[in-house]
Amino acid sequence: MTTQLSVYADPQAEAAGAVSAVVASLPLSFAPAGPAAPAASVPAASAPDITAVSGHAGWTERAAAAVRKGAKGIVVSGPVAEDPAALIGVAEAAGSVVVLDQPWAGNLALAGSRENVHGVIAAALEDAVLLDSVAIGVPGTDPRDLLTEQFSVLVQCGIAVQNVRMVQRNANGYTVAGVLASGAPVALQGILTSALPATASVSILTSTGRADVVLPDPAAAWPAVVRAVTKEGATALPTLYESSHRTSWSRVHSHLSSGIPATDLVQFSTVLSLVSQLTS
Amino acid sequence: MSSQAQASPALLGVGILGAGPVTQAIHLPSLARLGNILEVRHIMDVDPAVAASVAGRVGARFSTSMEELLADTAVDIVAICSPHQFHAAQVIAACRAGKKAVLCEKPFAMNGEEAAAISAVSAETGVPIIVGAMHTFDPGWLAAEGAWGDLPEQVHTVRSSIVLPPNPRFEDFATEIVGRVSLPSSDPTDPEVIKAMLTGGVMGLAIHDLPLVRRFTPDFADVEVLHAEIVRPFGYVISLRAGNVTIELRAAMNATWEPAWEFEAIGDDAALKIDFTPSYVQAGSATARIRTAGRTTVLGPFGHNGYEGEWRKLAELAGGTGQPPSAETLIHDLEFALAIAEAAAGQVDTGRVDTGRVDAGSAASGTTEDQEVNA
């Protein structure tokens, strides 16, 4: 039987992660904690099971504070580049689970359990001649935040990028160069525009074909597109109509139910390391 | 050397200098679709067997010298499809021979001096010249150009992304090639090979899209190459900046069966994306999509591609109608391409291109830096 967990989200977390709508779509797993007072005033004994945290600057502190107040689970929506080391310690000490709700990396298509997707990516990487990735953000987005999301996608895909170098950066985006372990070039681009959906694409060209992953804006349950081209033809993998927000909440429930710890923060440290090489 | 019946006076006569795969697989099939206005009357190639074979399939005369073709009064329009180094001299000779129009495969010159000389001769003789940048004649592009409004003023990012199978895949769908030459492989870690690949990639492949790029880069003369590297077995990653416009060029010619030729111009609140059809086959025009928030306008596809568009334009010009591209436009397009090619190759000299980071397996496969990229 599914254990129903209570959820608290302050207005910023609600806006960042569409928490009410997501919780409503998982009615057996979650229930709102009620019109509670702000988290800071919730006594530990009556703390909600899960606290949603907005990922804007300072999220590691806010998440750690929620853990200290008794939250068993934390869902951070849209975390910006910030060192999670202290939070890792706090969460481990309390036995709490921290899940990062990232717009593209958190898409169900990239979940560790999606062996078909990761198989397509791994096969393409073995024979890659070029990795080309484009992330689209709305004007006004901090390029560092967009870059963080884009690196998060690559790390979630299991793609190790080396020798990263900022080629250009301006108010409209950035270009980053790097290489795969094989020496094949990596080209990352971030573009700010309101004319295109906020998607991230990863295209791995191989000697005989390609693999493409296009990750949608989590504002709706648009499915990711995963397609492979080999000598034998083209294959589109089954579509999964779930937003990354909902996937993240399902994950936090799963981790708490199973007792299997989440590795989101450790993985985010890898992302942060890449971002820091370019922006420090 | 003639096998042709009396030329029809109602048709415009075409003569072609160079009868390689581009002529055989691109121009002759395009001209075959325009038999009501154009007729191939003379084929020249330095290889007499190739010239005879190619001319024979269209019932044209053949020769092995440019002079003989230019002296042929049945030829109204001259297409120059010879190796790059001959283009400028042949364009000038065709203009001086009093032909009605000239098509020169890109690039139409190899330096600014040649371009200026061509411009002067064109102005002096009044012979209109078209450069074979086929995408600028693609009905999908032309439809987008007519519909995009103020897009060029707001574009801050341009992307050209090209993925193509080896040329023979599509050549063989278009015709039966004679005289195909196999290209030797070379060492992809040799800096000179890498420089040749970058130069060849820009002047042979990217050059198709650079006139399109230039439409969105008012400060094209200030173009800077920020990053350049090769993609194996043939291709490039080149990052540019021209004024406030970011330009990213990507290309890979691998052994895929699936072509993908995309051009994007992106502004704050409008964006253009064009999907071009593969070269060599008569697969219709590009499809253009102009997007604003919540709205997508789709233009095309239309029934013919840019190569056929070139020939339609040439027929107009030779018939005394239509406006040719200005000499200034052609020269600026060339200068833009040459500047990028030179600066991209220069990245190798400055050590910005890592010439040694290739695993043994990839290195062993070799590369073809001078492969035919007349896509």
C-alpha cells in the first residue's frame, strides 16, 4: 500500500516547481500539509514529510534548514549552481532524501531506469565523431544557470566532457567547447530567446548515424524525443508524457519508501565542477 | 565533334565547362526538368572520354578546351563547373565571349583580386553572373525572405548544421556517374591536413550557407573566428562572432544514410529554421518555419530545389528579364567566406586546434581533407 506523505511548499517553491498541480496528480502518494504556517515556524514534531524548496540562490541553506526542522524529503526545483557539500552532510546525518527537480535532467526519459535511452546514448558515445548540444532559455536567464542545466543533462546522460573552454559568452547566450574521452569534439551552445520552447537537445553524431535526445520544457507534460539512427534505420523510443516535476516527486517518494538514498547532490557536485571551470 | 541536331531557336543553349559528378548528378538532371526553356548544347572536359560520354547522354557537342566551347555560337549560357582554381579566368573569358549569362560554381574566385577583376569585366560587358550558392535560389529560402519581416534586425544567433552521407550515395540516385575519382586518405593529425580540411569545409560546404548567414550579420566585415576544429572523417566545428551576432557552424560528412541540413536564425522573439533537402536528388525545396511565441508559420516545401532555381534565374537573365545579384553582394559573400576559411585554418597555426587528440582507431581510419564537398 502506498504511504501518503504530506507536502509543504512556500510560494516561491510552488512557483518554481508547480507543486500543487504535481501533488494533485499523485493523490495516493502525497497530500498537502494544509494551510500551514511558514516552514520556519513549523515545529519539528509536526513537520511535513516533504518540503519543496525553490532552487534560486541560497537553496542549499534553505534545504538544510528544512532538513533540520524534520523534513524526511526535500525537492529542490531548478537549483542554480551552488556547492551542495554542506547539505550533503546535513541530509546524511538526518537520513533525509534530497531530490533535485531539474527541468531537463530530471525528465523521465533520462531516469536511470530507462535502459533503452541510456543504451542508445552509450552506443552512440562508443562511436561518436561529434557531440552537439543546444539549450534554449528565455531572455533574462542567467547564462550560468542555463549552463548548469545543460551540464546536468550531459551528466545525467552519462556523458563525460573534458577540457571545457568558454568560447564566447554574451547577453544572448554562450558557446562552450570540450572533448569526449575519445577525443571527439563537444560543442555546447546556450541561446536565449522567447521565440522557441525552452528545450535542451543532445545530438551525438557517429561514424554511421546519430543519436538525438530532445528534452522539453517541464511547464507541460510534453514528452522527450529520443531517436537513434544506425545503419539499419531509425528508431524512435516510446514517448513518456510526464513532466520532470512529476518525475522528481515520484522519485522522492520512491527513495523514502525503499530506503535507497538519492545521489542527486553528489551528481550535482560533478555539474558544479564543470560550471566552475568555466565561470570561476 | 558534334552529335547534336539543329538547335532550337526557341530554347536557350547551355554550355558546361567541367563534366564531373556535379555536372552529371546536379546540373544535367536539373536541366532535364527545364527542357522547355533550356537545352544543353556543349560539354567540355579535359578528359575526352568523360566529355564524350556526358555530352552523348544529352545529345550535345563536346570538346576538351574552353575556347572551343566559348566559340560555339549555340551556347548562350555558360556554366563553370571546373576545379576552383580555374573559376575566375573562365568567368572572365565567358563574359568576354559575349555570352548572355554565366553560372559559376562556388567559389567564383579564390581571392579578392580575382573577385574584383570579375566584377569589372561583368560591369564592362554587361554579362550577368550567378554564383552557385544554391540555397539562395531555393524557393523555401526565398519564401522565408519574403515573410520574415524585421527578423534580420533582431537576430543575435545563427546556426548552420550539416550532416551528409558521402556524395556518391546521392549521386547514384541522381544519375549514372562516369569518371568518378577515388580520393586518397591522409593523416588527420597532420596540421596541414587539418588546415586543408577546415579551408575545404568552409569553401566547399559552409559556403552554401554563408550568403544566408550574411543576411543576418550586418557587421560581416568584422567577423572573428573564435574556435575551429575538425570532425572526422570530414567536417568542422567553427564558432564565429560578427558584431553582436553569434555564428555557429557544424558539419559532418559521415557514413550515415540520413541527411540533415538545417539553418537557423534566432532573435529575441522571432526565429527562422530552414530544413534543406539533400543535394543531387530532385527532392523539392527546403521547408522554412518562422516562429514567434505561440505561432509557427510554415513555408514550403515547393516542387523544385535551389539548383533548378539557379537555372530558372539564368534563363530569366539570358532572356533579358530579372535582376542578377549585385557584384557587391557576390564579392562580399566571397570575402566573408575567405575570411572565415583563412581564420579557421589560422587556428591551427596558433595552436588553438589540437592536432594530436585522436585515438589510434580513429587515426587509422584516415581522412579525406580534400574530398569533393560540392554538396
